[in-house]
Amino acid sequence: MLIGQDFRSGLTRIGFEIFWSAIEGVGVECLTALSNQDYITGLQRLLVRVVNDGYKLDDKCLRNEIVILVNYLLTLPETIPLFLIRS
């Protein structure tokens, strides 16, 4: 997983820059490579941490980037079941 423990780390920023560059260069179709349970779970955990602990402007920008990425992922039918909450 590209996402580090600290959502403010440089590794997290670089990871999202790579995601956006791939989307801009290849298109949303490149997200099929990210449609696996491990990635989705990591993204969900990151979003929860940013919402709970983020208060800086950069944190809010990261939150928005995560939500946009989730929105793109949900346009792929195969990823919808991966986002369902299991008890």
C-alpha cells in the first residue's frame, strides 16, 4: 500500500500525485488496477483518519481528493461490492 501511517507524510502526497497523473494521462480506466479489496480498505481507513484527525487546510484538500478518487472508483461496477460495509 502506498499510503503511509501518517496521512500528512510525503509518501501519501506522492502517492496521490501518482494517482492523479495516471488518471490525467491514461484516463479513469487505469483505476481498474486499483479495484481490489486491500486498496479499497486502505483508502477507507485513510478517509476515516483524515476526517477524524485532519484540521489543516492541506488535510481538507486530501479529504476532497480521496472523495473524488472514491467517486471515480465507484463508476466501475466491479468496485461497488468492495465498498459495501461487512459486519
